[in-house]
Amino acid sequence: MGGEEHGTPAAVFDALGGEYEKAFASSAAHRASLAWLLERLSPGSTVLDVGSGTGRPTAATLAGAGHKVLGVDVSSVMLEIASRQVPGAEFRCEDIRRMPLPEGSYDAVCVYFSLLQMNRAEQRELVRRLAAALRPGGLLVLATVPLDVEEFDGVFMGQPVRVTSFAAQDVLALVREAGLTVEREESTMFSPNHPEAVPEPQLFLHCRRGGA
């Protein structure tokens, strides 16, 4: 987005563009997470993809399976790529923290690594709102880097970033406090395919809202 301060999420991912997709394209854990979701979704389900990036692999996989996907991201560059690569999904340039999320409006929500540049209070509030936006029995898949860090100034693929996260047990507590049941959990180490990236721990949680 024009006028974004250097280091903000929009500026970081505008600068990375398609390089982010290339760096993470080989993630077997991400593909396995999507397979878990696809096995449980009814035909034509409505899915919200938070931090949809270039649309691959998440929106492309879900839309390709016939689901109705809305991708939301703050990076206009990423969304331009996504709209071109995944014409079967809808994409909006919005900040999910301020986007209306009507209760019970989605069959599934995907949150792949899109919380890390929010503070802890924002992360807790957003997960609570996303859980409430699920229909009873709806699914939420969340992936993050499980580190006990707050407002940490670092470098990600050559871009300055300020990162906040939780240790693994605190991520689990966060989703449970939002009313979600964790049905599957996977921890892995992943090395992005980029000369300035470093190996990182990753945690994938596959959750369900009660009331089905």
C-alpha cells in the first residue's frame, strides 16, 4: 500500500511479493494441513483465508476443490499476484483486525503465519473473533512460529520486521480460550528456500468450534 511505513506488515510483504511464495513452496507441513482441512469440509464450504498472500498454496488448493474462498491481506502487491494466480477466489485488501467478522459466517478459517506482526493482545482478540465467526462445528487451522518473543526487531528474508509470538503451550491455551478444541497438532522445523532466510520452528494447530 502506498504510504506504508517501512517495516509494517504491508511494506514488508509488498517488498517480498512472489519471493515469499517461492521460499515456502516446499512446506510439506502446510500441504498436510490443507489436506486435513479438505478431508473434513463439506462441498462448497465458505472459507476465510487470513493473510492470504499470493494465494498459493492455501486459496488455490481450497478454490480448486470447489470451496468459496475469501482471502484477506494488507499487501496490495501480494493481492494483485493472488488475483491473477487464483481467479476462482475473492481477495480483499483489508486489515483483518478491523474487518467485520459476523458470528457464524464461515465453515472454516485459515490463519497461516499471519499473526506474527500483531501484538499479543491483538492476537488473542483476533483468534477469539475468528472462532466466533465459525459456524458451530466449523474448523480453524492456525500455523505460527512458536517462540516466546514480544516486539522483537529482526530481519525476515532481508526485510526488517517486528515480531511477537507465544511459546507453543501458550498458543494452545490461546485457541482453547477462544472456545476451540484442538484435534491435531504438528511441530516441525522448516528451512525457507531463500538465501537470507534461516530455519524456523513451526506449529500447526487444527481446531474445531463446538456445537456441531
